[in-house]
Amino acid sequence: MRHFLVLVFLAVTSLHALEYYGKNLEGYTYPFEVKRYNLNIQNQTLSMAYMDVVPEHPNGHVVVLLHGKNFTGAYWERTAKVLASEGYRVIIPDQIGFGKSSKPEHFQYSFQMFAYNTAALMDHLKITKSHIIGHSMGGMLAVRYALMFPERVEKLILENPIGLEDWQRFIPNPSLDYWYGQELNKNAQAIYRYELESYYDNHWKAEYQPWVDILASFTLGADYPNVAWNQALISEMIVTQPVCYQFDQLKMPVLLIIGQRDRTALGKPLASETVRKEMGNYPVLGRNAAKMIPNATLVELPGIGHLPHIEAFEPYIKSVNVFLSDGKLSELK
């Protein structure tokens, strides 16, 4: 009974967005200085926000952190601080359509486009090679970037990446209008419940709340239809542009960090009840991906959901540091 009351209290405190930060999160403060790089793509100029965390004692290496669909670069704060303390320069972009970056009225999204944008930012910063860490949708982007620009990637880390399976095999192909309707129907309550069930397996903590609040804030603005339209385009991109069939082409060392409680899968409501239970089975998907990737190391985190760098920072960052520093891979297994 006590457990039930705690869940009810947490739910009540998580159901209402309290503040509108603006379409480009103008009113939300990021953990590091936000800089901007203008991209001329698809006959328009768009602004890409990014953070550039310079270490006090550089070790000569760069780490690029790629965020997930329901997040912004801000949630990498703790990871960036630790990596910078180890001497890494850390670059944290908000991709177009996310966070403090532009949200165009008309746009064709693709992982190739995101990869080109990221490479352009690296050129702007005169960075020729880097380690890449991608979480969730950022994992799909990290794979596409590594396939397109293998010479620019030292090591690749995939943290609970989505796209370890091709959801088109399990669900009917929904229209863009379906994804738009899903986005328009979001509110603080729906966002909280989705993250609680899919990301955290009904284990909620107060430190997860900011990532609900940012998404819920967007829904309060009169321009939310524009934000929702961009997110709908991105959902369609994720489902229709799988990367899992090319895992065998990754040539650089790859670390898979997989929270075992995760059950994230786009389009689950569209699947039959039987199929739905099989989608997003991260323990199985992580092992299958590790077998497909030629030079892969798999770290499984029992009892952890979709966000190891938020839920279980110490084992997560230990794995990252050992892998990047060429430590004994046996320590990660």
C-alpha cells in the first residue's frame, strides 16, 4: 500500500507542465555556454546549438555526445563534466529540430542529413577525429555517422540505442499524419507515463523529472504545432530508416552499454498484443547486435532502463572511461 501511495504522489507531481521555456528553449539554462553554427541546407539557413566543453588539461582527444529523440544536449551534463576532467574536449550538439536548435516549418529529415550536419560542425571546429557516444536515437545517428565517416571516428559507444531492430517488420506502416497526431496529443501526463513505463519500468526517481518538464514545456506554447510537426517527421525517419542491417560494416571498436530493463520501441501501440510483448527486448537485442558488430564489447546493466547515464551513472561512466582509455575490456564484462 505504501509503495502504491508513493507512486501516486510522484505521478501527481509529474502530470503538469509548469513553465513554458520557448520553442527553442530560450528560457531554459543549459549547463555550459551555448554556441551556434549556421547551416545552409534545403534552401534555408538553420541554427544548430551546441556546447563545447574544453578541459583544463587536454589529453588530445575529443568526445561527441549525441542525444536521443526525447532529449536535448543538456542531459549530458554529468557525462561531459567527468570526461572533461579526464582531459577530453566534449562537443554536445542539439540536432536540428531539437532543444535550442532551429525547428523549420518545412524540412526533410534523414539520418544522413544529421550526420552531414554533425560533420560540418566538426569541420567548423577543426576537429578531424573524435570518439562518438550516442544514446537512444543518438545511437542510430552515431551508427550512420560512423558508416558515412569511418575515418573520423576513433571509437563508437552506443548507449541503449533504439533501432536495434527494424520496427517495420512488426507494425503497419503508419502515415505521417499518424505520427503528427501522436505528437499533438502529448502533454505532461502522457510524457510522464510513457517515460515511466518504457524507460524506467515503473521505477521513478525525482532526478528523471527535468526531462519530462522540458518536453512538457513545448506543449504549452502557441507554436507547439510546429514543434510537433518536426517531431512527427523525426518519428517517421526513425521507423523508415533502420541502421540495424549494417552493423556488420562498423570497423572501429564499438562499446554497447545496454540497460536490461529497457523496453523502448516506436510504434508499439500499433502492434498486436503478442508482437508488442516481443518488441524492444533489449537484453536479446543487445546480444544480437554485439554478435553482428565485428569489434564489439557488450556491457549489460541489470535492473537499469533506457538511460544508464542518468539511472546508473557510476557503472556507465566506468565502462566509458575504461573503453576510451584502452583499458582491459574484461573489466567491462
